[in-house]
Amino acid sequence: AACTSTAAAATLGMRGIAKFFGIPDSTPTAIFCGDKTVVQLPDNDPSSKRTTPFATKVAFLREQTSNETVLLYHIKTEGQLADIFTKPLAATVFHNLRKFFVKSRG
């Protein structure tokens, strides 16, 4: 929930800057998260004991998804480009993601 709420907060900041420059923000911003639980948190029961340490972050995500500022989507590791920088990956997954960053030779 921490990284997703940080992404949502950054989105709000960027939307504010865009609005300042006259760019409309009528469509929700998509946030892709590799953790299914976090994506499902805004829809779940807020009284769950498992979410109490994250209550503020979860409440913030609920608010942003309910007013459609952001939309949360689950994405598997095979498609999550950020994972190449943040976690150890199987060689096949690493090589597939690396293609998006490195131009192949030959």
C-alpha cells in the first residue's frame, strides 16, 4: 500500500501542475501495481485487522479511487517494467523486460 499511495500522491501533485498550465485532468490516472492485495484494498472492508497498520494509506487510496482520480490495476511481474530495478527476477523474465531498455545488436 505504501508504494501505491505514494504513486497516487505523486499523481495528485502532477495533476495540480498540469492544471496550473491549463491541461485538463478529466480522466483518471492509471496506476499499475504488482500486488493484487493492494489493488483490492479500496474495495475491501475497511475494518479488516490486516489493514490497520496501513489505515491512512488505505483510506487515501479509497478516496482517490472513489472520486476516480486514480484507477488501480494489477500487473504481473512479466509486464512490470519497474521490477527489473527493484527485485531479483528469473533470467527469462529479466531478459524479456531488458528488451524495453536495451536496443538489441545485430
